[in-house]
Amino acid sequence: MVHKYQSPVRVYKHPFEIVMAAYEKRFPTCKMIPVFLGSDIINEYKSEDGAIHDVERRCRLNVDAPYLLKKIVGVDHVIFIQKNCLDRRNRTLKIYARNESFSSRIVINEVCTYTVHEENSDWTCFEQEASLDIKSFFGFENTVEKIAMKQYTHNIKKGKEVIEYYINELIKEGVTELPRWASPLQSGQAQSDQQSSQDSGVRSRSNSVVSNTSQHSHSSQSSLILGATAASITTPVEETVHVIAESSGKLDADYIERFLGHLTPVQESQLVQLRQIIQKTHKGKIPKDAHILRFLRARDFNVEKAREMLAHSLAWRKLHNIDHLLHTYKPPDVLEKYYTGGWHYCDKDDRPLYVLRLGLMDVKGLMKSVGEENLLKHVLWVNEEGLDACTCIVDLEGLSMRHLWRPGIRALLRIIETVEANYPETMGRLLIVRAPRVFPVLWTLISPFIDENTSKKFMIYGGNDYQGPGGLVDFIDKKYIPDFLGGECYCDVPEGALVPKSLYKEEYMDRSPDEQPLNVANSLYQTSHIIKDYPHEVLIQVPQRGCVVTWDFDILKGDVSFTVLRTKHPISKDEHHIHHISGIPVSAQYIDKNMQVGRDMSIVEPPHICRDGDSVQGSHVASESGSYILQWKYFDSTKASFEFSLTTHKSKVMYHTELLQSATFRGSMASLQSSASGFSSLSIGTNQSIPMARKH
């Protein structure tokens, strides 16, 4: 695989001749570049007028490689062929470098260019292109690639230090300008015009530098190995010089540092490469550099993956006219009043702060009033307002099973998928506060659709953990924390309410029936028949305290009782019995008839009756590690009513369970387990506790 590198433009705010003089002061030796061991001229050409000077050299370089690798390949240094082409008339220097050693196994090519700034003739620009192709290297291909990458990054920094050092040396010597090249006739005329002795003295010092330049004018080394690259001077950069040449789309390194943040040399290269690709493939207006950079970050700076993601997003924006959304969209009155989200000042890093009181939102009412498409459009409108990185507070107080209405969850997953694909790396931080007991169920459903880089920015707090040290005050000044979260600032984000059914629209009533399960979840669910006297049990091994066991199940037929137990001794997956009906396995059982509550196991979630048609979700925060068992038992409701039953003693359950690791939750999860909280079910009336009888 060929690795390519393209540097941004690095600007020296000094004339070309001064930069060349500083560049040549490093030779014949330079203590700041110890890897250069020497060189021999193999070809040289000078034009009669002195404007053109080409030098080709064979350079010996010491490579910073492990001792064992040097022993295996049998060399202490490598040879590079380098050709420098100086054109004093046009004020350019091109440096071509390629490796001679191991050229059949590794191919390194590099081109460095010094030119005059297009908008200021007293400034000098530096650019670099390099490629690395490791075909084979005694089985050490990955090692050699890492060495080259490390050396490349180090050398760019070193090249900056060297150039800056020698420019400052020239300035200390009083050399602040040098004459440009002129034809012999022009040069003679210029000399006859010299008048003052002071000017003569300055020119004398300048000429000595020029003489030194002509002697060593092209003894460059490959910056991929040596670090012969240049970098911008630390002079503040004017905002008008962000892009060196708008037509060619070249990025200024100082601009990247100041307006896009610190990037490694390799990351700078990948940004330049992706920008050039987009310019070629998308004629006309291209995204801002910060927008391109977000897609690179989302794909860990893999240029091809970022290109594909960005190309799809640009097509999506064009198809749906997203660029004009801020100017054309006006939220419907229903969303203005009942959508519980809005902007609210900034966090401590000056990111815009968005507050969403999700627990107070009537998701079903909004869906039936404006529809899924309009709800998605509203969320996209909010994202367009916050294209720069923002911090979001999601208040979950009031979140209950009504929010886990499946059409609503399906719409939420679509929103997450759309936002992840088109607004990557716009979330500076997500602070989830007052997460209730049911939150892990919601997290189980949505977390697979959230990018790993995004999920690392989540902070989740249950109960009142968001207050005090480690809470909101770590990220937001107390004077800006909303009053309903214990802060000092009034927040006018709508509190929401149930959307009146009079606002429901017929066109949105039948599209998302309550009984239709989520398509995305179908593949996750299993079904089991529960026979009288033969419970169905699921074993979950909890590795450590703080993990969260979650469940989501529907009673498809009959009634059941549901219990969560923890055994006092570990149980393996193999220790279960399968029950069959007509040769078909229908249920599994881990607890045998000899096990007793108190002696062999403990009840962590007491038995609850679940009726035919119930949809039940819940969670349990494990206080101890060990073997946990989710148990569904057939429940005969006729015993309580003394009715004669004509039904078979069999129920049917569709279920999904998941174990969430404690590390998933960056805040405290302990407060999600509230002794006062009721059993999580959509049908509150069926939550009747029944005594736990001994198994038989």
C-alpha cells in the first residue's frame, strides 16, 4: 500500500533570498541534524548567467531504527539520491529525493518546493509531497512503516526549528535583506550606484552570505528521513492570508494551527489530501475546512473512509436542500410549544449550550401531530444552528415507559443515524442528568447506533449525582446552570406537556401503530414457550459490581410471572436443562428443584405478574458480581378468580436481554437503582407482587 503525504503551505515572512541563506547555513554540517553523515556530488550544472544551479548528490543517512533491525539488514546507514534545482531568476528551489538503498523493497519519493508567496513577494512558501511504498522488508514491513512515520513527524518539527534558528542568526548578524538575482549587466549597473559606506558594509556582509549560498546551495536531505522541511515563522498570521491561493486551494499551516486547532504533520497532510480530492470531485462550492476536518476525525483520519462519508453527506445535503434549511424552515406551532429543547448560553469552553428536557417531552403526541418527517427536519434545523461543536444537557427527569413507545424509538434511531452520518464531531460533550431506572433500557436500544468516538463524550448521571464536584459545575459556570437543575440561571426552554389530541392529524395516525415492533430490534429478540412447572430462564454472568442487567419482553400469549435472581455460587452456561414439546426445544432451566431461596440464591427483583399483551422493560444495577438469572414462569390467573380454565397451561414470550458494562456509564449508575421506584412496565396495573415459592 502506498502512503502519501502532502504538507500544507508553510509561510516564511521573509524574502526568498533570506530563507535560502538560512537554509544553507546548516551545511556542510549541522549539529541540529545529526543523522546526515555526508554526501558526494555526482552531477552538477550551472548556467552561464548563474540563474540556474542544479546539483545531484548521493547522501549517507543514519536512520533511527532498532539495533536488531540494523543487524538483520546488515547496514548502519542508508543512501539517498537527491537533486536540487535552484532557479534564481524565478526564485524557486525544488528538491527531489529518492532512496537508493533497498529500492527493490521500499520506494520513497519526495518533492519539496520553495517559492515566492503569490500575494507578497517578500514572503516565501514551502510545500512538500512524499510517498512511501513498502513492498517487502524481511517481514518487518509494519515496523519499518512505524519507524518512517515516527521519523517523518519528528523531522517536520526539527525542520521548523532549524530554519527558525538560522533566520534568527542572520538577523543577529545584521542581515535582514539580500539582493535578488540580476543578469550580469544589471548587476554591474547596481554596483555602480552604491553610494554610502554603511550600505557597502551591509552589502559586504550580504555578499559573504550569498557566496556561502552558492557554495552549498543544494545540499538538502529528504525530510521524510532527515527533516529538511521548513515551517512557518511564529509571527502572528493575518486573517486575510488563510488560503495562499484560493484557486489552487492551498492551506496555510499557520491558518490550520490558529483556526482549526493543533494537528500532527500526518493529520495536516490528510486534511490537505481530502480537501484536494473534494475540490476535484465537487466542482464549485466545497465545505469549509472545519467541516472537512470533522469527517476526518470521525473516521480516525482515514482519508478514503472520510471521503466516502463526506461525499454521501454532500449528496444528502444537496438532495434535501439542507444548505437553505436555516432560512426556509419555520417550526410548526406544536413544536414551538411542546418541543422541550432550546439554546442556553455557553459552557466553560465557550461552546454553545443546548438543553433538552427529554423526560418532559410527549414523544407520541408530537409524532401524531407533526409526523416523523417534520420531527426529523426540526432536529436537523437545530443541528444546522449548532454546526460548531456544542455541549448538550439532556434532562431525563420524568422519563418513563411511555417514552419507549416503539414508533418513537424507531424515529429516534432514524434521527441518530442521520445526525451521525451528516454532523460528525459536532458534539463537544453530552451531559445526561437525572437518568431514571428505565434509562439503561433506552441506552440498550440506541447505543449500537452511536459512534464510538461520540459515546466517549457522554457523561451520565443518575439521581442528584450531577450536583457538586464532578457534576455540571465542572463543565458549566454555575451562573449559567439552569435553575431547574440547581443553578442560578433562568432557562426558558419549554417545559412541555401532553399534546392535546385535538392537534393530532389523521395523516400521522396510522403510519406507526403501537403494536408494530421495531424492525431494527426484531433480529435481537428470541421467543420461548413457557409451560406450567417448566420456567424459562436466561443466565447472565456479571463480571463486576456496577454492571447493569436490562430486559425488554412482550407477552405474546398467556400470563407469566417474572423474577430476577442471583445464585450464591457460579453457574456455567452448560448447567441447564432444555424442555421439549414434540421434540422441539421450547425453554431452558438453570435452577433445579433442590435449590432454595436464602440458601442457594437470593431474589434481586421480586416476582411480578405480567399479563397477556404486556410490553415490559426494566433494569437492575448489580450490587455484586456473579451469576444472575432472569426467570419467566407460567402464571395461572384462574386460581385467583376460581374460574374454570379452558386454555392450555402454556404462555409465550418474546424477549431481549443485555448486560451493560459499568465502564459504559461515566457518571454514577448507583442512583438509578431506587428502592422507591416501581417495576418497569407499560401496564402499571399488572405490577402485582406474588410470593416466591420454592421451585419444584
